[in-house]
Amino acid sequence: MKARTCWEAVCTVEDLVPESGIAVWTAAGPVAVFYLPHRLPALFAISHTDPFSGANVLARGLTGDLKGQPVVASPLYKQHFNLVTGQCLEDEAVSVQTYPVLLDGNEIRLEVPVKQSETEAA
Amino acid sequence: MSKKTLIVVGNGMVGHHFLEQLVASPAAADYDILVFGEEKQLAYDRVHLSEYFAGSTHADLAMGTADWYTEQGIQLLLNEPVTGLDRDQRTVTTPKGDYHYDELVLATGSYPFVPPIEGREHPHCFVYRTLEDLDAIRASAQAGKSGVVVGGGLLGLEAANALKSLGLQAHVVEFAPRLMPVQLDTDGGALLRHKIEELGVQVHTEKATTAIVAGEEARLRMNFSDDSHLETDLIVFSAGIRPQDALARSSGLEVGERGGIVVNDQCTTSDPHIHAIGECALWDQRIFGLVAPGYTMARTLASVLNGDQEAAFTGADMSTKLKLLGVDVGSIGDAHGQTPGARNIRFNDEQIGHYRRMVISEDGKKLLGAILVGDNSHYDTLLQYALNGIALPDNPETLILPESQGGAPALGPDALPETASICSCHNVTKGDICGAIDAGCGDLGSVKAETKASTGCGGCTALLKNVVDSELEKRGVEVSKDLCEHFPYSRQELFHLVKVNGIRTFSTLIRQHGRGHGCDICKPAVGSILASCWNEHILATDHVPLQDTNDTFMANMQKNGTYSIVPRIPGGEITPDKLIVLGEVAKQYNLYTKITGGQRVDLFGATLSELPEIWEQLIAAGFETGHAYGKSLRTVKSCVGSTWCRYGVQDSVGMAIRLEDRYKGLRAPHKVKMAVSGCTRECAEAQSKDFGVIATENGWNLYVCGNGGMRPRHADLFATDLSDEELIRTIDRVVMLYVRTADRLQRTSVWMENLEGGLEYLKQVVLEDSLGICAELEEHMDGIVGTYQCEWKTAVEDPEKRKRFREFVNAPEKKDPVQQWTTERDQRRPVLESA
Ligand SMILES: Cc1cc2nc3c(=O)[nH]c(=O)nc-3n(C[C@H](O)[C@H](O)[C@H](O)COP(=O)(O)OP(=O)(O)OC[C@H]3O[C@@H](n4cnc5c(N)ncnc54)[C@H](O)[C@@H]3O)c2cc1C
Ligand code: SF4
Ligand code: SF4
Ligand code: FES
């Protein structure tokens, strides 16, 4: 069964940092939103959690492109994640969740599952 | 034997190149050389003429200097056109007198053709050829709004870009049905037009101008044969060039039907004592309107004058690759497929705006020509196939298909024959490059210096690099000092580019000297270079995305995503009051506290949003950032020295504080550590530091390039018994040299080991100023010291910068759920996740 989703407003354009990421808290947990103005589309959203360390840090990684794909490098152990697919470039078996993202007027919205228990949020 | 006189008429690109070749050869001794130039300025790089509008000066574009001419004993007579030639008397005439020659070289170039249109003498009509032309255009544009270029060829489009850069609404009026009719076909021309119009330049094709009259809304009105018209404030004619052959005509030398001084393979005219090279020369019924063939003629003639019987000009390739208004355009060989039986393969993606066409021989084996619009990445490979007659693969279409559709990767340098021409400006083949490498050139820079390859138009840079890398690799040399896939340069080369060209942002640097958008390798490296050069705040908007997370948040990220904080404690000296503040802050935020090896205190476990709050308190108590997160000076460790220690001979703490205050904040290729000991007992372990200072009875001994850590290296004794001032000046110089020349993430120890000439060389440069750069190094350092700011102070005072420290921008109160804590030895520490 397909989970029900909604487009959650998470921040505004003013919150974004060009060529860089910010973290937001959503119904699906912590998500990193990246703004790469030279790309079309320019917004990307992936999980904020670094699968290698378990720490919520991906939004603080450096962005860039490798062989044409937009990527972020984990600030802890420097693995790269494709911002479109979530795929880790160094380890085929690892990827992070990606989220559809859109610009609605001045607001950034993410498509996230509606019902996500927040039990893990201490 | 008395010397003969050689006169060169024309001081342009080719004339200058000829002189360079000639004076470097034995024949130079046989001649007194005189050069006449019609222009006021010494020969300059006309190919890059448009850069004059972007701020380059004549000095930037000049091919040489007046001093060079003097040193070579060449008499340079500028602003003195040759107006007459008497072949019987062997004299040339200028407004100032007659001059005798034994050999005459005509290098008069060409002049722009202005079609005979009524009204073309109007003062706001121009051509685009010389610096003076550009000065006039600039003056006219100042009070104008729009400009028209007549002619949609290569130069016309360049001129249109220039008009646009002057702030004018630019139009291109072309007689033919498409742009660049010589180089492009219908589809290519249409795509180029589309792209150029997108950039705001209006293109009018199939327009023949009949008259230029006074305008109603603008200065001028152009009337076209189809009864339409266009108003404009200025007009630039770029309707082709004509060889400057006036002297040849008036003196009865053989000239071509449509102009051009007829020359043979030796570049000699119908008079054996007169030679012609460059755009004024007509060889095999052809004029060459590019600089590379002109250079080849210049080299040929220099060899001929040296008695080389074999020297011959045998024609030149007219392929071109350019960026016109930011759009890639390439044209190779028989681009129009005029060879009998030629067949075409086309790839046209209108979606992304790429057009590629290959013209192949009847048997499908050879590439005859090609056209590229929108993307020149296939140019080098295609050119090599065409020039060297390399057999095409079975599915030649793979050469122009995108890789995702089965396209073949670029032709590797290994596939090229020894005779393949790599640099056509300087006629360098792959064989020449291999020769240079075998003769000892060990990197790209020395191959360039040795062969001159890639020092002309620059079009061959990427290919040259590939060939050099592959040849070096074959010889077992470890290569690629490239920073990463985005920059084909080492850190040192980038530093130089940034400094010399005054580049202040990453985006400018990557646009001009790199490709793509950067990555986690090049961004911090460039960030550090920019900081070393200009010392702007690392959180200035342009620089934020460049910094490693530690530099961005000015703290060290730990494994659970929290940060540690290390305030500066210069020389390890701290007042009890300050120590108490550290304790209080640590207690308030429950920070794990540990003394570091560098005599400071490290506070662990702060969350992102706590960082500015904590720093506010620390700054109020007089602390500054310790740069523990940066590739910069960490600590200057010291022993207690003569103030307390019974053995001490100098005040090591005082000196350590002075050094730490001087170099704090300086961005370097890697971290830098220093230490000062108060006597030879060396309690501060200075000899394991990048810069170690040990007190002597007479002053200070300086040790450099030591290291502890993973690869220990004992520092080298560099200078002895220095006074305080001498010590600081010496460290200034070594540090700055390191900052400028080291590779990314290269500690001073490795830098020294790789420095050619090693310690002795470093001593010569720094202590004896063998390169004459010490004053500059000191000045650079003084500039950086003078612009120091505590980054944390600047950041906490600026609400915009503080915004960066929100853990979740939409939920300020949210605590990061994965940061779980427990207590050990009376302090908080993270819960280790079960792996
Ligand atoms: C805007 C522009 C862009 C270009 N871009 C490219 C490019 O991308 N790639 C490329 O390969 N080529 C390019 N070219 C062409 C290139 O500049 C020429 O091929 C090259 O300059 C030819 O050199 P030359 O020495 O033959 O002529 P010139 O450089 O024109 O030099 C001839 C000199 O002789 C002087 N002279 C003429 N008659 C006399 C006389 N009677 N007495 C004394 N002096 C005289 C002239 O004043 C002039 O200074 C470009 C040209 C222009 C204008
Ligand atoms: S290095 Fe010398 S001055 Fe410094 S503490 Fe040791 S013994 Fe004393
Ligand atoms: S020695 Fe290893 S574990 Fe200890 S701080 Fe350095 S990197 Fe970390
Ligand atoms: S081809 Fe022009 S510099 Fe090499």
C-alpha cells in the first residue's frame, strides 16, 4: 500500500543558503534541503542523517558535482551522496532517502509521508 | 664582414613572432634590424583584443616590451608607417625619411573591409581591429543605447559581444541567410542564432544595407534593400578582412587577383629580397586569417634566413574552436562536405541545444571535417582524427553521440601518432613533447616552458595536459597534481592565478579556469587560497559554501554531529579569571572538558545552535577563536622560559605570545604548529613543529618543517642567533612561501621534502633573497596581519551570519534526537551507537 503523503511547508526562500544546505524537521524526521542556483531544478531534499555515522549532519556537507551529478559530501567521513537519487557514490549498497521538493511562492515544500510516528524524537 | 640591414614592415603579432624567432637564431648576428609600425603601440595580442573592454590594458596584451627590443639591438620605430618601396634602390620611405634594406619582410597584416555603402563615413561608424578602434567605439558607446555590427561572421559576433558588454542593445546584420556562413551549415547556424538571441543580441539575416542616414530616434538609420530599416547609435563594420598589400602593389610585386602578396613555400615574394608573412601573404591562392598559420610562416622565414634549405610553409589547418557570446562553436577541416563523395553524420538535440556534424570520406574511414555548436567537448578528439588521418571506428557516430546513447569516450592520447600536431600555434607535435619529457621535463609547466606548447591561443591546453600526463605515466612518473576534476591545476598554480588576476570569488575562478561547479576537494582549497590572498571573513556570503563544515561553523565536528570549541590561549598562558570563565561556560552547557596537547582547553559536545551563545560569553570574557577548525596556525606552545626556569636564557612565553598573535588566523594549505623553548633543553618540543624556536645566549635558533603526528619529522636548523625582529621576518618569509607554493593539505614537512633543492634552496630564497621576492612576501604577510579579525566576534555580531547556526531552521526548540548522552568519570559523553 502506498503511504499517504502531503506537501509540508518547511521553510522560506530566505532560509536557503546558495550552493549549500540547511536542515529542517519534518513529519518524516530530519531532512536536508540544498539550494544549487546553477542547476535546474535548483532544490534538492535528502535525509539529513548520515548513514555511516548515524549523525544528523548531511545538510552541513559541502556540495558540488562529480562527473556531472550534483552531490553532497558527508562532513564526517566524506562519502558523497547523489542529491537526485540519494545513492552513495563510494558504496553501492548505501543510499539515503530523497524527498520531492518544490517552491510554492516563497515557501519550500517537501512531499513527506503523512503519518510518521514521532516516537524517536526524544 | 659588415652587417646587412633587415627591415620589417609591420609590428603586429606575426612580425613580432618572427623577430623572436630570428634573434634566437645564428642569423641574428648577420643583420642590423629595423622595425616600422604604423600603430602607436608595440605589437599586442590582437586575438584577445576584446579583453581590452574587460579592463585589460595595452601592457597586459603586449607581446613584448620596448626594453626587449633594445636588449636585442632592434630599432623599433612605432607610429611611423612605411609609405613607399623602391625595389631598385632597395629603400623604403616613411614620412621621416628613406631607409636602405638588404632584406625586407612585409608583415603588414590586413585591414577590415568596409562595403561601399552610402553614408559609411559617418563619425559613428567604426571597424574592429586595433586598440584605437576600440577606444573610439568606447567613446561613442558612452552616450549611445544601441549598436549594430554589420557582418555575422566570427569577428562580427565577437564585436557584438563587445557592444553588449558596453551596455548597448546589440544587433547583428548579416547579408547571408545564416550566421558564420563560412564555418557553419544551416542547422548549426540556426542553433547559434537561437542561442545568441536568447542572450539578448538581435540577429537580422538576409539584410543588405543600402544607405546609412541620420536617424530619428537614434543617431543613425540603416536602410535595407527590402525597404525595411533599423535605427542605431553606432555601427561596427565587420564584413571581412583584406590583406594589406598596398606597398606590394605600388612597387609591382606580384599580388593575387583578390589581393594578397604572393609568396612561395619559403615565404618569399616575386622579389627574392622581399618576403611576406602573416595575413598579408597569399600562399597557394589562400589567405590565412588566423594567427597560428602566421606564426608558422614566421618560423619558416626565420629558418630560411638561417640558410635552412628544407624550410617550407606547407599550408595550415584552419580549424577553429571558440566561445562566442558564451556559446561553444567549433569548425574543423572540410566542414561543408565539399570533398566529392563526402558523407554526413549529424546529431542535433534541440532540447539541450547541441549540434554536431561529422563529414566523413566516401569509404567511411576518414574524418574530413566537423561542425560543433553548443558544446565543444568533442572538438579535440575530432580534430585529431581529421588532422592525423586516424582510421575511424566501425561506428563513427559514437564519436558524436552523448555517452548515455552509446557515445565513445574521447580519443586517448595513446592513440595519437608521434607526428600528431598538439599545438598548432607553436607547431608542437606529440613527438616533440615526448622528446622534451625524455630530456628531463617532469611536469606540464616545464614541458610548456621547453616547447612553448599552449602558450599561444591556449586552445590546446587540455589536450597537451592529457598527452603530458599519459607520457609521464608511461614513464612511471606519478602525475596529476590536479586538484580534482574541476581544476586542471595544482594548488600552487591556482594560488598564482588568484593572486595575479586578482580573483576574489570561487565562482569567478571556476568560470575562468575550471569546469563544473566544484566539490569538497576544490572548494575548501580555493576558500583557503582566497583567505590567504585577501583575508576576507570566511562567512562572507560568497565564501560560505566553500568551507568545510568545521570552517563554516568555526568549530570541530565530532562523531555525533556536535562540536568542540577551542578558544585561543596564546603561548598557553592564561589568567585564573579566564580559566574560571572557561569552567563556568563548560558547566552551564555541560561540555566535556579536556586539556589539549597544544596547551589549551577543548570543550566538547556543543550543539550547532549553542555555538554562538557560548562564543558570546567567551568573547565578553576576552577570548578569541583558536582556529582549531581551520587549516591555519594552531598553537604556539612554549615552556615557561627565563622568567621562572633556572636554565632559561630568553623569555620563551613572551616570544610565543608574540608569534601566536602575529600569525593567528592566517589560512594555509594545512595546519601550522609552532613552539618556543627557553633553552636547549627543549621542553616545548619545538623541533617537532612546523616552526620551532629555541633560545640561545645570543638570540634565537629557528628550526623549520618539523612534524609530530602520523609522520614525524625532525625540524631542520634554518638560522641561528636571530634577534627578535630577524626571527619574525624569517618566519614571515618561510610561512608565506609555504602558503603560496605548497599543495593542498601538504604539511610543511612534506613541502620541504618535495622542494627542489631542499633546505639549501629554501635558505637561499629566504635568507639571501635569491629570487628577489622577500620584500613581497613580507608585505603580503603584513597585509594579512593588518586585516586580522576574530571570526567568531564578527559572526556573533551579525544576525545574518548567526542564522547559519540554526540546527533545524523551522524548529528552533527541537533537540537532535540522535544525540544521546551518558556520564563517565563525572563528565557527559555521547552514547556510542551499537555498531
Ligand atoms: C577582434 C579579433 C579577434 C581575433 N580572434 C582570433 C582568434 O580567436 N584566433 C585567431 O587565430 N586569430 C584571431 N584573429 C586574427 C589575428 O589577430 C590575426 O590573424 C593576426 O593578428 C595576424 O597577424 P599579422 O601580424 O599578420 O597582422 P597584424 O596583427 O594586423 O599586424 C600588422 C601590423 O602591421 C601594421 N602595418 C600595416 N601596414 C603598415 C605599413 N605600411 N607600415 C608600418 N606598419 C604597417 C599594422 O598597423 C599592424 O599593426 C582575431 C582578430 C581580431 C581583430
Ligand atoms: S626549555 Fe629550558 S627554559 Fe624552557 S623549561 Fe626547559 S629547561 Fe627551562
Ligand atoms: S589520535 Fe586519532 S582518535 Fe585521537 S584525536 Fe587524533 S584522530 Fe582522533
Ligand atoms: S594551439 Fe594555440 S596555443 Fe596551442
